[in-house]
Amino acid sequence: MKLRQLIPPTLIAVCLMSAAGFAQDSKLKILEKPKPELPRNHGTLDVAGTVVLSVQFLDFGEIGEINRVKELPGGLTERAVVAARKIRFEPEKKDGKPVTVTRQIEYVYSWNGGWSFPNEDAVLAPPVAGDAAKAEAITPVPGGVGPITDVWLVGNALMAAAIAHRVEPRFGLFR
């Protein structure tokens, strides 16, 4: 029995189209996150804390709605909002197409150190831990398992079937 007899031609076609025709998903990528301006009275402003903003990153590369999740007094929240409007980014992509997403960003202010970011290398988290966030947390591949990984897994299964039936694979996926 030949391997081609074991595998429906439509499965082979789907695997090949999946590998060639679909783009991978990609996360939101922050290119530039400017620090807010210091208030004029920053030397005497006795405030420390974090401004948390829920920022909408639009699919066409602009900042949309900004909601205040956690505020600081003395005009610090307003300065953080102004800085958030200046963020430059590459939109998140699903199936190769840009999508609008909302993420929380933080600006940390210290009376003796000015503005800082909690962790510049941290991935921006979704504002609400819904089903998508839970699935993403347990997926072993960043961004989820895409069509290339699917094809690789199917290819391994096909190779295992060929070995089990002692058939030498003779078509493109296994050369």
C-alpha cells in the first residue's frame, strides 16, 4: 500500500494551502513610548505612584480612545494621557490583517525620579483576562499555534503513518 492511498488528496491540498496562503498572527509592537513631561512643580510635588491607562491601538496605526484606570493628582494623569497619544506602534495582526486592540499601559511617577516605565520589555497585557487571554496563557507557542505549526504536526502524523505501514514517502512533504 502506498502512502498516497492512506492520505486523502484533499488533506494534502489543505496542508499545502495552509502553509502557503495564510499569514501568521503577530502581537502589538510598541515602536516608541515617550515619557510624559514633568510638571513645573515636580521638585515640590510630593506624589509617587502609577498612572494606568486603557489605550485603544487602532488597526491603521493610530491611538484611539484612552480611558483612565488609575489616576494620580497634580496633573500627572493628564500628562500621561498626552504622552500615550504620541505612542508609535505596529498594529496587532490576526490572519495577516491588522486589528484594533485595547491594552493597559502604565506610567510610574516618583517625586525624586520623575517618570519611568515598570518593565520596558514586558508584553502589554489585555485589560480583561477573558477566554482569549486564558487560551494564550496555556499555549506553548507565542501568539498561538498557526497554520505552519498545524502543517508540521500533520506532517509528523503522516510520517508516523508511513513508518507504521512500512511505506516509503515519495511526495513533496517528505523529501
